[in-house]
Amino acid sequence: MSVPVDLINDQAIQYIAAVTHGEMRNQPEEAKLHVISSIVNRLGKGEWRGLDLKGLSDKYYYAVRDSKSGKNTGFSEAISGKFRNKSDESDFKKTLMLTSAVIKGHRQPYDTQFYFNTKEDARQKKAGRKVFDYSKVKSVGDFDAGGSRFTAYAYK
């Protein structure tokens, strides 16, 4: 799987790491790799065609949307470089290294295009095709983060 060429720069790597930090701050590397993979795998494809990195993250990642209301500080801390504590700063540096490894081809991304925690997954399934059509996707893995179980999906 190749990374879109426009992501192979320090600014894009920093931004993807910030989104990932906001989504999975202080969570296992596997969880972060699913987030990074979902960003890389969405850009320029399917329903996400035409969205740039900022447009994609503003629309589809809670960490970015919630940072505007103050609900999630991880993304805004990573963007500003001003962290509440050394632990969060250290975690972001690890996320930045992981993001760089994926973008530069030293680490293989997962097939993940999106992911739901168990509660959101159940809500989506209950709503049927009104919200999300499960007949068009396949599960590509499960992971734990923040005390929740997540399922990662990709289009068939």
C-alpha cells in the first residue's frame, strides 16, 4: 500500500500525528497505527475523494471537531506544541515517530479506513443502512483503547 505523495512532508506528518494524538492519546501503539492508517487509506479514495488532509480530519475525526469546543485537548496541544504535562508530550513524540515511519514507508499501515468502538458499532448496526451500510465493508481487525474495544473496517 502506498502513501499519497502529498503526505510525504514534515507538515503533513505533524498534522496526522496531531490527529492521532487527539484520537488515541496515551493509548497502545496498535490503536495509533489504526488511526494513522485510516487517514492514509481514506485520502483521495471513495466517499473521501476531493477532501484534503484538513478537510478529512475536520469532518471525520472526533478529536479535531471536539478540540474546537474544548472537549478534547490532545489535538490542540499537539498542534500548538504546548502540552499539559510531560507524559502527554512524550506520548506525542512517540506518535510523531510512528506517523513518520508509516508515511516514509518504514512501517506498513493497516488496511483500516475507519473504526468504531463497541458502543458506536452497536448504534450503527441498530440504525441499519440509514447511517452505515455494513454489507459494503469487512472487518480488518480489532483493538483496545481507552477501556473500549474497537473494530476496524475497510470497504470490500
